[in-house]
Amino acid sequence: MGYRRRRVLPGFGISLGYALTYLGLIVLLPLAALAWKASALAPDGWLQLLSAPRTLAALKLSFGGALLAALFNAGAGLLVTWVLVRYRFPGRRLLDALVDLPFALPTAVAGIALTAIYAPNGWIGQYLSALGIKIAYTPAGVLVAMIFVGFPYVVRTLQPVLETLDRDVEEAAESLGATRLQTFLRVIAPTLVPTLLTGFALALARAVGEYGSVIFIAGNIPVRSEIAPLLIVQKLEQFDYAGAAALGTVMLGFSLLLLVVIALLQRWSGRWAERAA
Amino acid sequence: MSAPPMVRPLSWRHRLLRGALVALVMAFMAVLVLLPLAAVFVEALGKGAAAFRAALVQPETMSAIKLTLLVAVIAVPLNLVFGVAAAWAMTRFQFRGKALLGAFIDLPFSVSPVVAGLVYVLLFGAQGWFGPWLSDHGITIIFAVPGLVLATVFVTLPFVARELIALMQAQGSEEEEAARTLGASGWQMFFRVTLPNIRWALLYGVLLCNARAMGEFGAVSVVSGHIRGLTTTMPLEVEMRYNEYDYMGAFAVASLLGLLALLTLVVKVLLEWRYGDELAARGH
Amino acid sequence: MTLELSRLHRRYAGFAALDDVSLRIEPGEFLALLGPSGSGKTTLLRILAGLDYPDSGSVRQNDRDLLAVDARQRKVGLVFQHYALFRHLTVAENVAFGLRIRPRKSRPGRAEINERVQRLLKRVQLEDLGKRYTSQLSGGQRQRVALARALAVEPDLLLLDEPFGALDAQVRVALRRWLRNLHEELGLTSVFVTHDQEEALELADRVAVMNRGRIEQIGTPEAIYQQPATPFVCEFIGKNNRIPLQRANGVLTGGQRQLGADPWPGNAVGAAIGYVRPEHLQVSSAPSADGWAAQLRHIYLAGGVAHLELDVPALGQVLEADMSSDEVAQRGLQPGQSLGVQPRLITAFPLGAQGEADAAARHVLQPQAAL
């Protein structure tokens, strides 16, 4: 006698149904609208849009800047995480809590604050401009803002891994005669690589699409210091919906690509953790 | 967990290196994080407490605050219910496409806020999919409060869900199964067993969701229309004053948001400290 | 209240957790499901509890289709392997849970619930711990809370999933005795799952030995031990010496000694496998016609029993024989001595062409002592 399997716990239908409906209405339907509107642009329209100097410059600034910022964050983040996890010093807990500030601070607030600091007459900017270095209203300002927003991603991704790193392996290496540097490079660093890459990718994803923190410090001059999201906003204001949609699709495509990469990285680092265990 | 830290005598060179690194990191964090935070408050109070008060008491500030609160009060509970439903489905049942569902839940995190606002304009704007239908029925979504709510819901969707999924996955379903064998109905099981076990993670998720909801700028800016007094939230108000060169006014409103950020951080640290093992996911 | 499980099948991705399992559970009996991990015993238990469903097969309780009944209505008490106590409730609240959630009509009054809870706590010897939280209890105490909680709803069937698995050896033994007494007191039909054969053989009225989703043998502990029905049961229960045998010309031989007539006349020549328990190996001062020459390698003394490790060149393997420590002392046995060893009871199975044993053709030989 056959018997149809039933679900043991109740509520499957209602919970999945609600979640899917909600998700479909809030996320999937609007994204479909994006794809639809973007498809309204003919292929040569796409070509025209993407090869326009303004678009290219905006994409270069957003992607290139995000890349540089994420690279910087990877290095700085590693250092900060190392110090936070490995060393004991007064104010460590405060420092740890501060790492989350860029997460918690609204982007517009961060934007005007960063501008106040790095403008030519700003807190730090005034000394830098005396040396001939300009940050605010130039691509360098964009970089600073992107570093600010992406920083916590690297630290918070690395921290749990560094905290649970098995010290036995390090001690074994040292007992075999390795110096601290050798131990770091040969034993610790390899296990951190997948996680560092994940943090890097997360910081990158955040910085590419960043808007609020950047537009105040950026200068926003077309072709010179205009980020891609701002270009989308400009196109909307000029009722170039197809163009805005197309550009939005490009950014969305990149976001999705990064999502996949991050998922793969997390699987890789998961497997690494099993091997190391 | 890792073994206890090695205790061994450090050479003076070692100590010097450590000290230098600590100092470097502290200086870096001071410049990167502390300075901007300080700048918000210093610039706000720069012209004295009286000017600060005056900037805040303006009617635009009041309506911006009210609108921000309204949007949060609608968006956060909506995402709370979604988070609970999604976590229940994902962690208590086996079904195909789970990974895909998880990816869709994470999607708003990786999308630029401007794109988030854009998609709603394309859906409900005058030229959007439903544009004509909406205007025929006299409903406005874009450039009105509903649009703000939708955009905020989109951007803050994953917060509660992710916290709960991580925790409920780690906790397992044994207690709920035990409740069933003891005769509990679905709702009895949910309110007497499930909810008490996830309450701190729920609070944590709501906290993060709320902080983002109140502080959201990019997505809201696109759908808002910047109509002073009607569709201007606090972050938008900051931008508008800044663009009008009312720097002190901008920082005054920004300082309120800064206070919110600090409060969020304090509660976050408190929750992590007291209920760390009931939160599953630590610090992000 | 008889439970009839019939032809249950359950597959998980790729492997069979239950492979055509049929079982009848008598009212009031204490049944053990014994087997290694992956044998399907926990799956069977969860199906009884309503926390899992078979792919095919039926479970009937007094002619009622139990599979059609939701876990909530089955009146089954389940004690989970890791207790599954409600961590945010006190001990007393945990035990009272099943009573508090009853619909208003059938719910006892608050005073009565409290009284019942106290009675149960007393029975599991935790009466002073009612206000504690479960995280403040030891493993053994938590186990008893879980049991009290399951008993509070007065189930028809009590299921225990590896009840003592996570406990220290001493606690385990004490709780074992206590559980047996409780069962005798309550007379509740109980099924418990374990991988510990000592536990199963000591506690249960009947033991079902399971392996790879099948029931190898069901019987009383004595029957399982004295008359193992399959090679798996021979090897899993107690200690057993495994001896390769040969069949030729109507005679069964092992290690070039004739052990008896070939019990399976069908195929003239073939192989077989024989199992001899250590207590059924007789050790003599010299080799005899019905046994093998052996050299005593080592003597392990375990209290009153001595385990002798004997090297048998004819078989090319080491056999283990048991005798009382007194006898070892009396006979002055020492490692290095040359002795003889004779099997007195052999459980034998013929082997097929690919070396698989035929459990149905099991035969027990009792080679007589040479007079």
C-alpha cells in the first residue's frame, strides 16, 4: 500500500506562499519591468548608449573606483581585523564597535560629513590643499567615500574566520622553526584567502552602486567626476527611461554576477574550512 | 572554538611592532570613521545651540521627521512578517529551489539603491508598466508616500529574513517537533516555542532594518520627487538643505540621523554582548 | 493496543533507510531496536511518532490506520536523543506543556496541572528542580525531564531515541535500571532505539536487531544471544569467532578437522562460515581429533572471566576462548603453552557463489567431545 508523504511541521503552504508572493511583487516584478524597459532600446541604441563618452566615463569611475577602493579595503581591513582579533589593548572594544559605523550611518549623512572633512577648506582638506592635493570634487573624493562604505564588509567577513582559526596549526609551525612572518605567509594567509576574497567582493558590490555617500564629495561633472548611479538619475530627469533602464540593467547584471561569485567563494571557503579542520 | 591564545614572552622588537600596528590602526580608524562622525555634530552645533534649535524647529524638519517615521513604521513590520515567513519555509522544510529563493532574498543587498528606486519608477511611474492604469484610477505611487514605502521595503527586505534564517537553521526543528508530539497546534507551537527562541534575533534584525529604513537615501531620492513637506524624508531634507547652501541646517538634520546611528550601534552591541549565542550571525 | 507495521519502505537520496520492514509490537512490551548507525532504527521510531512517513507500507494500531493520523493526535510520547527541552521554560513548565496546550474543554485546571506535574517530577526524582531552567541541569537530569514531559500527556506508546547516548557510563547504568523499573510500574508499551547491545539485552522484553534498513532478527534477549539467526547478528551481538569452513564429500571441515556431516547436501562442494562464541570453545591440554592445535598467546583477566587469545595455525587465525579466572589459575595456564581447542557449538551458514551467506539455511552444529 503506497502512502503519500506529508510534511511533518505545519505551515509550509502559507509561509512559502506568502514569501514567494511578497518577493515576487516587491523584487521580481519591478526587476522584470527593468528588463522590459531596457529591451525597448534597440541594439544600436544600446551600442550608442554604452559607447557614449559620458556613459563610459561614468562606468569607468564607478567600477574602477570601486575596484581600487575594495583593494584598499582588503589590505586595510586585513590589518585592522588582525589587530582587533590578535592583540589586546585599551579601547579595543570601542574600536570594534566603531567598525560598524559606516553600516549604521545613513549615506547622505556620511556624504556631507566626508565632504566637510576633505573639501579644500575642510578639516583635513585645508592641509592637503596647501600641499596641492585635492580630494573633494575629484575622483579621489569618490574613492574616499567608497572606502568608507565598503570597509566594514571586509572586517566583519574576516573576523569570525580569524577568531576561530586553529592556533594549534600555528604553534606547530613555530615549533618546527618558522618565523612569525613565515608562519603568517605560509600557514595563516592561505586559509584567509577565500574569506578575504569574499569580503573584497562584498565591498566591491557595495561601492559600485553607492550613491548617497558619493554624490556630495564627487563634484558630479559629466565625464569628469560623475558616477554611474548619478547618470541614471540624470537620465530619469530627462525622461530618457530606456536609457536609464539600460544603464540600470548593466549595473544590475554586474550585481548579479558578483552575487554568483560571492556564493561560489563562500562555498570554496567552506570547503577550505573542512579541509583545514 | 580555537585554543586559548599562546602565552609567550615577547621580545622588545615584537612589542614595538605590535604597538606600532595598534597605533597605525587606531589612527586609521580615527581618520576614516571617527572624524566624519565628529564632523556631523561639530558642524551642526558650529553656530551655537540656538541656531541648531532654530534649524530643527522649522516645519520642513518636522514633516521630514514624521515622514521618515511613517515610512519606517510601515516598511519594517512588513519586512518582519516576510522575514518570519521566509525563515520558516526555508529552515523547516525541504523543497527544490531553496538556494534560488535564498539568492532572491539577498538580491536587494547587492543592487544599487538608485536601481532599486529606478525599478519602481519604471513600474508605477507615469511612463511605467502600470502608469496609465494608475492615473486612470487616480492613484499616485511615484512622487508620493506609497512610492517611498515601496522603495524602502525593497532595500530593507533581507535584514530580518537573514538573521532569522541563520538562527533557525542553527537551532534545528527538534523543539517544534517535540511540541507537535505533545499535541500543540501550529499556532501554539509557533507562539510558545518558535517565537521565544528567536526573539533576540528578531529584535536584532528589526533594529538593523529600521536603521536602514530611516537612513535610506538613493532609492527614496529617485521615487520621491523631492516635494518639500510632502515626500521629503530626513535624508532627503539633508540633501536639499545642502544643495541650498544651508550647511548648518543640513548638518542639524544630519545630526539627528547620526544620533539614530549611534543609538543603533549601542543597542546592537548590547544585544550581541548579552545574547550572542542566540543571534547566530555575529556582527555584519 | 497492538501495533502492526507492515512492509515499510523509506528511501533517502540514494540509500534505503527502511527496506521492507515488518514488525508487530505487543501491548505493554518493552521493545528495543538495536543496530549500528544507518540501520534505520531511528527512522522507524520517527515514523511511529509521526515525524516521518514511509514511501510505502502501513502502520496500523488496533486496525486504525496510524499513518493517516497527524503527529499531534497520535498520543505518542517521544523522548528525543538530545532531549529537545524547551530552553526558555522551566522544568515544571516543560513538563506541564502538553497539558497547558490542550483545548479548553479537555484542559485540566491549573491546580490539577500543577499537582500532576509535581507527581511526575517526583516519579523521575526531580521534585525540587521544578523552577530551574534546563540549561542548569545535568545530562541525566535533562533526560528525566524529557521523560516526565512525554509521560505527562498519558500516551499510549512511549518512544525513546537513544535515551542514554549522551550520558556518562555510570549515569547510563543507573538510569537503565531506573527506566526498567519505571516500565514495570507503568506497563506502557515502549520502543527504544539504541546502538548499545548491553543496554538492549538488559532492558528489553524483545530485541529487534536491524542492519541497513532490514530487521535481521527479532526475539527475546536470550534468543538473540543464544540463537543468532544471521551472520550479522552473530557478529554484532556479543563476541564471536568467525571460522571459514569447507564442505566436501558430505563432510563439513574447518582447519583440516572434520566437524560433522555436511548439513546442506545440495551442492557437493562449497564454502561455509561458522561462528563460535568464546564460551563454547573448550580448551584442553593437548590437541584432539575434533579440535585444533593452538598456542596460548595472551590471557586477559576481566574480573571473574579470563579471555584467552589462542593462535591456531591450522586455521591461520587467532581465536578467543573464555573460561573462569579460577579455572585458569587451577590449570596453571601460561602464555606460550601449546594447547588444544575444540568448538562445542557452531552456528554455520553456507556461502553462495559470490560469497554471500544464506541465512535461511542456518545450521547449528554441536560436535561431541571425544570420549
